[in-house]
Amino acid sequence: MPEVQSRGFRAALGQFATGVTVVTTRASNGDRIGLTANSFNSASLDPPMVLWSLKNDSQNFNVFAAAGHFAVNVLAADQVEVSQRFSREVEDRFAGLECSEGIAGLPLIAGCAATFQCRNVHRYSGGDHAIFVGEVLDFEVSERVALVFHRGDYTITLPRPPDDAGHGEIAGGYVDDFLLPLLARAYRLFGLPFYEHLSERGIPRDEWRVLATLSDQSCTRDELGWVIRMPDDILDSTIASLRTHGMIADARPRGDGGAPRLVCTPTGSRRVIELLAVAKAREADVLADLPELEQQDFKRMLRSIISRLAGSQRPR
Ligand SMILES: Cc1cc2nc3c(=O)[nH]c(=O)nc-3n(C[C@H](O)[C@H](O)[C@H](O)COP(=O)(O)O)c2cc1C
């Protein structure tokens, strides 16, 4: 196949999102062998059989061809490093990796999303790869989120929104495909019950934002403005009101001189602790369906957007 066409073929194949596995076996000399493979798939339910393909020039081709068994370790979302080490030239791919022993000494990697232990039953030639078919003798499945490989890169899955989530929206249009309205709507819907709680207690939202920010660390007025991104006049009146209510106070500047710093008073800190419990309960509720790793990724993405847009230079 010409070079250009071959690149296109790879790109087309890359559109098929797969999981990532490490297929392992035990060589006749007792060595543990393994490589990263995303060609794994189910072949038959009854009897239970799976398949994967191995390139003919793999340094371990002969070991797998002769092996009576192999194990398929389906990697979890936090095992990218495992995938990388089993796809690279590394002195000992198993070094420091927590493993147990399965049937016929098969190396089973700890912390995987699923594991299949197989009897190596068929091998078919398929161009520059060989297709191995295994009869599943034993398997294990965990609650861990699986790692995904798509378009030549590692990724993770996000649960699909319910069918009626897009009701009344224009598919691919401003409302459901443009980041700003998505963020704005998510922000409003997410915040609504919490902001209702604040208003029932007579606490203005801006006061909560300033107070919660100061509960993490003392800030100068300019640092506060930089973090919160609130218009200057609203920020100043909010600071004044919180000061009057004894929620925040001035602290001595750091070192010699510098701008005065604002801190939470004990009264302010108590209020933050109470309200933070309500805010955290809301967050736990909203993110309940999202696995922990995806929650972290979602927050990482938002932090990355913010730091790219805001720059990293905080005022002093
Ligand atoms: C995500 C991913 C999937 C891969 N899938 C396969 C595969 O299905 N079959 C294969 O032979 N190589 C696959 N590879 C490449 C091998 O892992 C890599 O060439 C490795 O160095 C082979 O090791 P070996 O020569 O020791 O067998 C994959 C690599 C990555 C990163």
C-alpha cells in the first residue's frame, strides 16, 4: 500500500475506539512475557473465546506461538504507564509491577479492569500479524474504569447524556455545541440549589465566593480579584460588607511592606465550613454517576482551560 494510503488506513482504524490490554504469558524458561495489545476482542460466548493479534516481527512471537496459555489484562484508566512500558523496549517490563500468578504461572497484573486467563487454542496467519484465539478458562472483572485507545491516543469514556438531555436543542448548534452556553447552563443548573440555600440564609453569592476563596489562603485585594474575576466595584463592596459583618479582617502584609492581606476571621471560617458541607453535598450529588477518575479529569480540563486563559502570573 502506498505511504499516503497506509497513513489513511491507520487513521481510519484509529477511529475504532478500543480498550487497552497487556497480553502476558510464561515462557518455557520461566520468564514472564507481555506486550501491549489493543487488537483484543471477543470471539465466542459459548464456548467463551477471545482473540487478539500479534505482529509477526514481535520479539516474543515464538514464545506466544508455543505457549499453552495466555492472559489478557484489560488495563484500567490509571494504567497508562503500564501500557507504555509494555509497548516499549524496556529491560524488564515487569520490574516493580504488582502481579499475581494464574493458571500455568500466567502473570496477572494487579489493578486491572478485567482479566481473562485463556488456553491458547488456535493461531491463524493474517498478513503481517497472527491471530491468536483463546478459550477462556477463568476471568475476573472489577469496578475500575477501563482505559481507552482512540485516534492513536489514550482517553477515557464519559457516560452518554440521557436521551432526553438534548430535548428542544439544535444539534450541533450554538446551544449544545458551543462551550460558553454549555458552561453557563451547567454552572446555573449546578449552582441553583446551592444558591437557593444561600439566599434562604440571606447570604449574597458574591460574599460566599469571596469568603470561600479567603478560607483557602490569605490574599491581597488584587490577588482576590484575579482569582474570582469579579468586577472591581462589586469586589470592593463585597469586601466592605464582609468586613462590617466580622467575616474577614486585614492581616499584616508578608515580609516588609507590600499590600495588606485579607483573611477569614474565626466567624467567617465557621460560616465557610457550614456552607462548604452543603456545596460538597451538591457536587457529590451531581457527579455521582461519574467515576472518580473521570471527575478528576473533568476538573483537570477546567483548570487547564482557566490557566491557559488567565495566564499563570498572579498579582502580588
Ligand atoms: C495502544 C497500543 C496497542 C497495541 N496493540 C498491539 C497489538 O494488538 N498487537 C501487536 O503486535 N502490537 C501492538 N502494539 C505494539 C506493541 O505493544 C509493541 O510493538 C511492543 O514493543 C511489542 O513488544 P514485543 O516485540 O516485545 O512483543 C500496541 C501498542 C500500543 C501502544
